[in-house]
Amino acid sequence: MINITLPDGSRRPFEHPVSVADIALSIGPGLAKAALGGKVDGKLVDASFVIENDAALEIVTDKHPDALDVLRHSTAHLLAQAVQRLFPGTQVTIGPVIDNGFFYDFAYERQFTLEDLPAIEAEMLKIVKEALPVSRSVKSRDDAVAYFQGIGEHYKAEIIQSIPATEDLSLYTQGEFTDLCRGPHVPGTEKLRAFKLMKVAGAYWRGDHNNQMLSRIYGTAWLSDKDLKAYLVQLEEAEKRDHRKIAKQLELFHLQEEAPGLVFWHPKGWQLWQVVEQYMRGVYRDSGYQEVRCPQILDVSLWKKSGHWDNYKENMFFTESEKRTYALKPMNCPGHVQVFNQGLHSYRDLPIRYGEFGACHRNEPSGALHGILRVRGFTQDDGHIFCTPDQVEAEVTDFHRQALKVYEDFGFQDVQIKIALRPESRLGDDATWDKAEAALRAALSACGVAWEELPGEGAFYGPKIEYHLKDAIGRTWQLGTMQVDFMMPARLGAEYVDESSTKRHPVMLHRAIVGSMERFIGILIENHAGAFPAWLAPVQAVVMNITDAQADWVESVRKTLLNQGFRVQADLRNEKIGYKIREHTLQKVPYLLVVGDREKENGMIAVRTRSGEDLGSMPVADFLAKLRAENGPVA
């Protein structure tokens, strides 16, 4: 007798081994029809998977959180089958699921182009209508190699040859198409309803530029046409909000080939940076942080002691002087430990909190660089807290509340919390990691928030809380982190004297709220589409005249606002006022202040918003009060 435990706790007995599909059918024909696969004791499987022992089972339908993965995995095979039908002789290589979709790399006598995609998509729809059953088979490594070599799939055979000979491999077949895959897949092609091919790119075989260039076709797949349409609308909106286009329009920054992954900030962009930095500096001050500044380069011996050499050196830049090798810092933490180490600390001194707007460099692959969202040189709102084990929970709790306040001030209300747990390659023993992970869970529990756990995604020196923010068009961005580190203080000799006069290593908490300043500003640009709230805008108001007769009053108003700390410009050009208004509206300036003879005579300004709202004429003092009220986060 086999007992199957369902999510509601109920049990179903079966006299013989039974498939996921048959279990679904025993519950009801509607569920059997909707089943895409199953989850047996936490592992995703095909609907055809046969359960031979007692197990817990979830039927995966389109309402299950894993449904999209199964669907996208299967749609990648649908793409490959369509390509091979239309272009005989094409070899398939790899086709993984990625965020919001999938891609497949193909080797063909020519590169595929955007013009090929409509025909491929049409063929995919034909295969869906054919309702081909999808079946799984198992072969030994050597049999699988022989099979793929026999059908001319030499790339696939090469992939399989790198797998240990003792492993059995799963193959999936639909119609005439068979591919190596771990699965699971949908039961039949008719389940694949909402997809679209998006773009074509080149990709070297195995990522090596010495190998053949392959054609990579990207696609997206969703559970319904409604979801697909919503995603395409989001993409269209994201294109309009692209921070690189807006930065060019608003003259914020630029990038150029002579400095890949490094940013040239223009005056207005640097003003935006300063607003963010000074706001965060206030957060440092109000939260008891002492600001420090550490060197850009440090001898590699320090990076070896910290563990970065063994775990991170491929991402670091190096330089030499007088036969010594130095590294540009990819992180600020070892430098902060050196500051802490200057002098003996008592437990009464702790916690000690250091903050730094630390400039870091990481050797990111050129293909991964993306505007200012992914760069090689960046600055962090970085902070480190040296504390006792008993202080960890309180410090993490305080940081959590502080981070949520910052995100709210910048306009982010929807924040998801995740804990990234121990990675495979890490420092320390399991007992230390147990303690660190438990401390983060306890702190979040004290805050009364729910969180998701991410196994294997922690830093090599400790687990971390991650803050994922949803923007104005529904995209999610990972920003702040709080990491518990029991390793680095010991490796770098950080100590304090406890109540019994014994020297102990402090716990080191690594924290950042906005993370990379560059990336955060890029996110702000896209979230607000360049139309920043007045407190954040690089230029908060422009004062403009109708004729030369008002030039002196325009200049007086400008100086008055500047002297009160606001970011204001004057436009005295000999242009029509309508032209000036249109131009500064396109520049997304929050307030347009118009001065004619009547305003000059009465000591007033006519106030318009960039959205076209006419707020009427008002004294300068009233407008100042309005700006102060809107300047709340940095007042």
C-alpha cells in the first residue's frame, strides 16, 4: 500500500505504484486536465512520474508557483522543434529558463535574424495545435552520446561527454524532436498557449570567443494571453523609461567606450547624486554611524586574509608598484576592520557603527554591463556594525525599520524581504552558519514581517537579508542587504574585551540600504520616468521672463530661492514664453515660474507645474513655503 499525502493533509491510499497524472484523475477529471506536473516530496516531476513509496504530493496546475518554470522549460523545446522543422540541419545546444522566459542557442549555416522569428513562431503554434504528447526516457551517458552523434547533434554529444559516465540521463521527446533535459515538462504541447519570440543575439559556444558563434533566440512564455499582453505592455513602458535614454534627454550622465562600465556624471546628474548622498548621510547621522574613508587599493595579502582572494579574485582589478601587488577594493569591509583595529575596544564601546560612501571596482564581464544599472566602478552607501552576539538581533531590527523608511521616502511602498542562505563555497562551519541564519530569522520575526528563503544565495562569509522593491510598472529590484558575518573579524584580527576581561571577536554586520549609488539612481530614473518629485529633482524650478523688462525680477527671484537652499535656474533667453515652457516641461522640471510685467509690479510669480497645471500667481514667500513642504525627506 502506498499513501499519498496531499497539501491539505489528507491521505489517499493506492495498492500499486501510481503516476502523478493518475492521482490527479482520482481526485477529479478537472484537476487531471489542468495538471502540468507534480511536486513529490518537494521535487518537481512530470505528470507521468510514477510514485513507488509513501510521499507528499502537490499537483502543479497553472495556479502553482512552479507552473511558469515548467511552462517556460517546455516552450524552449517547442522553439527548438519549430526551428529544426523550418531549418533542417540546425543543431540545438542549450535552452535554459531565464527571468520572464527562455532562450535557445542554435548552430546553423547562417545566423538567424529578426525576420526569421514570425515564421518560427507560426510553426510553434502549429505544433501546439498538433497536441503532441511529451514523453520522458532514460539513457546511460554513453548511449546518449551515441544517440545524439547518430542524429548529427554534435554539440549536444559534447555536452553529454562532460557528464560522469555513471550518470543516467533523461531525454524528452515530442513528435520527431528529442532533446537532453532534466525536465520536468508539460504532458503535451497543447498546454503551451501564450508565448512570443522576442529577439535574436549572437552567443559563442560555451561562452568562449575562440569557438563558433551561435544564434540565440529569446522568447517569453506565460500562463495566459492576458499575462503575456500585460508583460509586453510592461516592456513597452520599460523602453520608454530606459534610464540611458532619459539621462541623455535630461543631460544627467553618459558612458563611452574609453571607460567601459564607468560613468561620466554631468552637472544635473551629479546634483541628483548629491541629493541622494546627502539624504543618506543624514540617515548615517541619525542612526549613530561614524563616517570613515578608506584607501582605494590594498595589498593582496589583506584580501587573502579576508577570504576575498580565494572566493572573489576573478572579479577584482589588480595593479603593481615596487614589486608589490595591490587590488582595487571590490568591497569596503576589510578597510573598516582596519579602522576598528586601531585601539582596544571594550564591550561597553559596542556597537560601533562605521559608514562610508565607498568607491569600489569589480571586473564585471563586458557583456553584463548595462547603463548605470551594472557597472565596473560604483559607490555604496556602505556601513559596518561591530557588535556582540547579544546585540545582533536589535541591530538588525533597527536596520530593517530604517531601510523601510528610506524606501518609502524614495517612493517605494511594495518591498519583499528575502533571506539568502549559505552557499556551497563558503567560510566557516555549519554551526556558525546556523547561528548567523537564526539571528536574521529572529530579527525579522521581531519586526513581524514575512520573508522568503533563498538556499545557496548567501555571501561566502555570511547569510544576508535582501530587500526587493517593486517599481511603478511592477518590476522588482534587489537593493539593500544586511549580512551577519562571524568570519571576517576573526580572520582580520578584530577583537574587543568582554565583561570578564577576555578578548573576543566581534560580530560584523554588513549593511547597505540603497546599495550601489549608480544602480539606485538608474532605478530612480526609471521608476519616476525622469519626472522626479520636487525634493529629488536636479532642478526644482526654472524662473523665466516674458520680455527683457522682467530680467531683474527673474534674477531676484532666482537668488531668493537659491539662498533658501533650493535648486533653481533662470531662463532669460530671447524666446517666446510658450517655447520656454515647452522646453522645460520636456526637461521634467517640477515648477515653471513665469514673470511678466504684472508679476514684476506686484512682486509675484505665476506658477505652473510640468503636468500643465496652472497654480496662479503667488508671492515668492508662498512658493517657498510650498517647496519646503515638498522637501520633507531632506528638509
